[in-house]
Amino acid sequence: MSEYKNIGSFSKVRRGASPRPIGDPSYFGGNVGWVRISDVTQRNNKFLRNTQQYLSPLGESKSLRVDSGDLIMSICATVGKPMIVDIPACIHDGFVQIYDLKNADTEYLYYLLQFHEKDFEKRGQPGTQVNLNTTIVENEIVFMPDDIKKQQKIAKVLTTIDQLIEKTQELIDKHTAIKQGMMNDLFTRGIDLITGQLRPTIEQAPHLYKETDLGWIPKEWEVVPFSEVSDIIDPQPDHRTPPEAENGIPYIGVSDFLEDGSLDMKGSKKVIPEAYAKQKKRFQVTEGDIIFGKIGTIGEPKYIPLKEGFALSANVVLIKPKIEPEYILSYLDSCNFNMQVKLATNTTSQPALGIEKIRNLKILKPTKDEVSSLVCIFNKLRKEYQSQSKYLTKLKNKKIGLMQDLLTGKVLV
């Protein structure tokens, strides 16, 4: 018997339901979780242990009840996201429940659905949102070994690497929280060049500070327009995206960077080579340059690790620092600067921040010697984060390779 089967041959599939109208408060406020798409997209965990909303008994009666241990998958908008329910819950009509499994291990099937996510995306019915139906899910052909112990061994291997990924992510999250606290202190108190430590707080030593438009800052610091410390260039002044080309050059924006700070050249949009030639006539990208989102995704500053061979998106500005690039990059990611950006951004259907507004944003400018001291700390924090992120990327790539081998029958366990 072939070990490739359609999902409907070893399970049943049924769609969730939503109480209507969804805004009726009588349907909510109970103890049974109501699983919506956001509950799956906001987490990468295997198990669903909480939801944003909970149904009342009346709401539960108008939805589809699932219980701990049940396997569900999203089929609307974000399709192909599986999760194992670990609480009493009901599922929205953007999900299916895969149940009544015959000779199939739930955790193995979870990884199998995760592996086929891209396939489900391609099979989705087009419309305002991509949708699947129960028939599409049932007809999906997957590798399902007849030996359930083999399924469990595969699931155990993938669970082990998932646990490593989860622990690494927890370390990164902890480091990020510590880093944010340190950055806030560094950009409000700075460094005492004699002691090499943070200055005393304003409560402890008010004579060391002065009041400015950006709040209290060390008295040696200045508040200057962003344009005074950086040249800010609009890569695509006409805001037109060049025509796409299958074998073209990468078209880079802030979303084309991986967690470790490297560029995802393969996954980026490709445009005609003439776009790079046109860009090269206006400006040169050099080491230490930064891009900053100005349309759609606002902010998220990134170092550009390459000098040529790509075009910059119309959705970013190019920043060429006149002082230490690491200081500029770090300040652009600070709470102080992000608050200014938020206030200056046009909140339309697509958020936008004009280049002149960017040039006129304020930036804190310490003395040259203090900038150098701050940069040493920023570099250390960034290297620690990038080291952890590179390890996380390595683990995720290893998982992809294992799934390709184990969930296709290419490598036997």
C-alpha cells in the first residue's frame, strides 16, 4: 500500500462556525476560548493555550466545539496554519477541525500540515481573501506512513528541534527586553566619561541635565535636526516601482532582512536591471548606510551589508550618517525617536512619512567622545543579538531540511 494518501482517507474534516452577528455581546464573556485567525498568526507554538476572546454558553452553541488534543488549521486569509488545541475552545469559520483520525498520530499530522502550508496557499480559492474548503483539505496528498510508531519517531525528532527553537527565541526575547531598558537609560542619561558608567539620574544630580523639546538630557548634549547628522536620500522620488523581472535584481526594503541582519536576496522581489543603473546615477550605497521605511512599514532601520547589485525600494529612504553610523542606527530604533515618528506619520489607509518630515525630525547629539563610548556599548549589544539570531536562523533552516527529508519519505527513521 502506498504511504502517500489524501488527508480524507485517514481523517474527517469539518469547518468551524461563528456566532452572528459577531459583535453581539451576549455571545461572549464565558470560559470557552474562541479561536480566530489572529490567535494562530500571533504565535508560533504547537499548542493553543489561550485566546483573545471567550464565548458564553450561547456563543458556544452557535460555533463548533473542539477539545484539548484536537488538531485545527486555518483556511481563510492566512491559510495552512495548524495548531493543537490545549484548552476547551470553539473555532471560527476560518478554521477546520481534523478529527476522527485513523492510524494517524496528531503531532505527526501537525508537522505534516505545517510542511504543506505553501501547497495549501497555492490551492486556496482566489477572492478578496484566499480561502480553502473542506474538500481541498481532504484531497491534499501527504506522506503518511502506515506504521504509527514511525510517525511518532518523526514527530519526536521535529519536536526536539522545535524545543531548541523555542528556547533560543526566549533568550532573544529576554535579551531584547534587557537591551531596550539599557538603550532607554543610555539615551536619557548617557555615559560619564570619567567613570565609564551611566550618569546619575536627574533626581540624583539635576545639575547634570537641561530641559529641551525632547525632555531632560545631559547638559553637554544638543538637539539637532536629523538632516544635520545624516544625508537623507529618496531612492525613488517618483515613487514608482520598476517593472518586475523573473531574473532581475533584488528590490530591497526593510522587510527583506532576516533576523540576523542579513539580506534575503533570494526571497526579495525582483525588478528589471535598469532600476539599478538608474539608481547608480543618483547615488552610491556604501558601508555604514542605513535604510528606513517611509511608506507602509514605517521605521525599522537596517544596515545595508552590500554595496551593489540591488535597487532600493520606493518605500524607504537611504540614510548616510555624518557621525558614527552605529549611533545613528541605534537612535533611530530608540523610544525617543519612534515617538517622534509616530506623531509625524500620516495615518491613512497606507501609513506614510514624507522625506522632509524625516529630515526635520530631532535627534540627540552627544559630544564626539561620548558618541564613541556609546557606540562601543551599542556594538556589543548588537553583536550579542545577531549571534543569537544567527543561531535561531540556523535551527530554523535545519528544521526545514529535516521536514523535507522526513515528511516526504526521502529519509527513513
